[in-house]
Amino acid sequence: MTVKAQLARFALVGVVNTGTYYGCYLALLTRLPYIAAHVAAFALSMTGSFFLNSWFTYRTRPTWRKFLLFPLTNAANFVITTGGVYLLVDLAGFSSRYAPLVAAAAAIPITFVVSRTIMLRPDVPPKTSLPVR
């Protein structure tokens, strides 16, 4: 599959993931402060994103190793979106209902590059041969 096709599939998964995140965020926002709602919704949607990206985007088998590494793909996304939500709500006066959608757009390219690197990485490191002397 080409990188262009993977990017298109990644974007589609991103739309589904964003919808999942946003639905969870709005539901949790009724009971939690916006940052706590954001963190909880992010964690829930990240699990779904792992499986969708594994099966649909990269057509690779989900493994525990990839699952445990997958949060690294979202670390940059998390920092950018969390910082963005804070800046937009507390400093720019945006509504806490819409700030996550704006902040998420800035994180897409970085998340794709890191996600692709982890998901397409072999589960078993290649064997290295020792130099012949």
C-alpha cells in the first residue's frame, strides 16, 4: 500500500477517532472539569485508534508490543492538543466545547509520521551479523 493510501486511511480513522473522542469528551464534560474530560476521552479513543490503524490503515497484526508502543504515537498529539486546548480556552477565550477540535488539527501530521513508524516496525528486531575478522 502506498504512503498516500495510508495517509488517506489514517485521515479516515482520524475522523472516526475524533468523533469518538469528542463524544466521550462532551459526555464527560458534564461531570468533570474540561482538562480531566479531555484526558479521559483521549485515553479511551486512543485504544480504538490503535486497532483501527492496525487493521485498516497499515494492515498489520496488532501485537502487545505495538499496543504498548502506540501511546508514543499519541504523545506529540497529546501535548499539542492539551496545550492547544488550554491556550484556546484560558488565554484566547474559546469555548471549551470547540477548542479540542481546533487543537487536534495541528497534531495530525506529526501523529501520522510517528504512527507509521511504530505500526510498520517489525515486531522482531532484525538479526545483525557480527563483522568477520
